[in-house]
Amino acid sequence: MPWYKGLFRRSRMTTTLTIFSTMCCIIGLVLLCNYTSFPVNLPYGSHPSSITSQCRPKTNIMFLKVHKAGSSTVFNVLGRFVINNKLNMAIPYKKKHTARYNYLGNSSFLTKDMVLPLPEGQRYNMFLNHVVYNRTFFDMILPRDTFYLAIVRNPEERFSSAAKYFGLVHRLSTFSKTPFVFEQFLKDPNKFGNTDLVHNQMAHDFGIPKTQYNNQSFVEEYIQKLDREFNLVLLLDYFDESLIMLRRKLCWSLKDVLYLKQNSASKPKKKIVLTESDRNRLEEFQFADVMIYNHFQTRFWKDLNSFEIDIHYETNHFKDVRRRMESFCSSYIQSKDKFITIAKSLWNSAFNITIFDCNILNMKELPMLDKITANLIQTLNT
Ligand SMILES: *[C@@H]1O[C@H](CO)[C@@H](O)[C@H](O)[C@H]1NC(C)=O
Ligand SMILES: *[C@@H]1O[C@H](CO)[C@@H](O)[C@H](O)[C@H]1NC(C)=O
Ligand SMILES: *[C@@H]1O[C@H](CO)[C@@H](O)[C@H](O)[C@H]1NC(C)=O
Ligand SMILES: *[C@@H]1O[C@H](CO)[C@@H](O)[C@H](O)[C@H]1NC(C)=O
């Protein structure tokens, strides 16, 4: 007779008691384990999230710069870290200011000699430029402990933003005087020539071939692979939460992840409306992007909730620091102050924001790439 059969022979009272005491035992053990896993030297009232100062900052990062998803702003955050900490970035080996010199290439044609070489014995720390993702290639050039990071954006918003940025809205507006600018386009996108820049471009950047955009089983399998390979995928739609999560995972300081918005599309002069049927057609048109977004959105919230200390308090604090930084950085020319001091908090030690910081925070992607390239070439020549 199996051991558990006996359980059901006992009276209901005994069974309840047994279950109750077993549960007490388990809860007690869990509490004890949790308690002992806290560092013993925490001062009274200290917040476990402020322990991050005990971890070691990660310096090896591959950032997949997904188009029109806030990635220029993330580029500034990571590039600033490269500059401030004198790290090595893997830079596309292209002539400065030639077409797409910030784009490494398509996944099927990536080789080691496509990035600027380093001085003997040194290693690359980061890759931050546009590329079509290919893990095999990045395993060849980046260290084994590299942190893989990407960003995604709500596909409908990304589509509208890309359509504005790459001129599609302008083209469509010439023959649509209504706010329903995308109606004709979405009914038959093939009539409008090459649509690559607005068609599943997140999927493209992640390396999904065009021929598989509508192949559900391919896209599903591919997303599983991405899920294993990327340590963190940010959401532009929750950008501040994203940066706080990034800060905690990389063990960086609050100052490291401050930002000013970069390369965002200007507000349209004309009101654009998507009807319900436009939306349905768009969802079909962007099948792979919608799948990617839905997957990583779910994972984002799961990751966010897995922190033992709520991320929202820190995010609010971050927004406040950011506002103060923005107001200082936009007015320091008139003011006589050379810096502002951000006081110590649960999440940061006291730090200054100087005019020098403002200048780097304000740097656009290409000038920053040029500066990092110049620094590297200088070390190559010395
Ligand atoms: C990825 O890069 C490797 C190495 O360059 C290459 O052999 C492979 O074919 C590429 N994969 C894809 C899917 O393009
Ligand atoms: C890379 O370029 C080749 C040739 O132009 C093309 O066939 C392939 O689909 C591209 N790969 C991706 C992932 O876009
Ligand atoms: C769709 O994806 C599956 C799984 O990767 C693959 O076996 C199949 O050949 C693909 N279909 C087409 C038409 O490419
Ligand atoms: C901020 O800068 C001032 C002036 O250089 C300096 O006295 C102060 O110690 C700095 N504060 C911090 C927190 O670094």
C-alpha cells in the first residue's frame, strides 16, 4: 500500500493538524532562510536595494540598437559609460561620415575585420551600433560574460514613428487630405514600393529573415532563442522603469543612467488617426513585430516584479533627479552655477552634475560615436 493512503484513513481533525503544522514548518524555514540571506551588517532601516553598491559594475555589453525604439537615447547612456570609464567599444570599420557608418551590417555577412582593431592584448567591452543581430558573430568578438541588451516598442507606435521619420507620412499625405493617412497604404502596402523601413523592422533587427515574417512557428522558435540569449529587453513605453531595471542589473549608479531624449520624431503638424480596420491590418502587416513585443512585454513585467524591492519608488526618485538635471542642463549658460548636487538617497550616494556632464548628456549619437572613435584611434597611435 502506498504511504499516502494512510493519510486518508485518519480523522479530518488529525489531517488538518498535520497539514497545518507542516505548513508552519515550511513557512518558518522560508522566513529563516530569507532572514539569514540578508547581509548581517545592514544598518537599521536600510533598504536591501541600496546594497547594490556591494556588487561589481558590469562593463561588457552588447546592445541591439533596434530602430525607432528609443535606442539613440540608450546609446547615449552606454556610450557615456564607455567614455567615462575609458572602455573599448567595437566600432564599425568605416570611413567617418560616409553613408551608414554607424551600421555594422547584415547578420549573414559579419566578420571580425568589420570592426576597428584594438591595441595588442586588449578586449572589446561593448558593441552599440546598428546591426542585424547574429549571436555567433558577437560570441567571436565579445567576452563570454557579455550582457545582452535590447529595446522594443509598442509596434503601432513604432510604425507611426518610423513612418514619420522615414518620410512615409509625408508621401501619403500628398494624396490623403483626411486624418486617415495610413488607410490606403495598409490595404495594400506592396503598391508603395520598398516598405522595409516600416515593415517588421524590430524582427529584422533581431535577425529574422524577411521570408519568415509571417511564419508563426519560425517566429515562435526564434523568440525562444532570443529569450535565452538576451539578459534584458527594455520597453520604450516604460523607459524610466527600464533604465532603473538596467541600473540594478548592471550594478551601475543612478547618475550613469540619466538621459536626455535623443532623436525622437517631432510632433506631427497633422492629426493622424488609425481606424479599427487600419489597426487590424497593421497587426497583420507587423505580425513578427507584434509577437516579439508581446513576448518581451510579458517578460519585462515578470522581471520587474521579481525584484524584492519595488522598483516604482526608485523610478519616481529617478524622474525627479532627471527633471532637476534637465533644468540645470538647459539653463547653465545663463546661471552662474557650475554644478548641482544631488543629495544621497536610498538609491544613490551624493553626486554632482557638472557642465561637463551636461555636454555629454546632450551629445547626439554620431558626434558621440566620432568622439569614441577618436579616443580609440588615439590609443592605437600611441
Ligand atoms: C552569423 O555569422 C556567422 C559567422 O560570421 C555566419 O557563419 C552565419 O552564417 C551567420 N548567420 C546568419 C543567420 O546569417
Ligand atoms: C541579409 O542580406 C541578404 C542579401 O541582401 C538577404 O538575403 C537577407 O535576407 C538579409 N538578412 C536579414 C536578416 O535581413
Ligand atoms: C516555417 O518555420 C518552420 C519552423 O522553423 C520551418 O520548418 C518551415 O520550413 C517554415 N516554412 C516556410 C514556408 O519557410
Ligand atoms: C561637488 O563639487 C564641489 C565643488 O567641486 C565639491 O566641493 C563637492 O565635494 C562635490 N560633491 C560631491 C558629492 O561630489
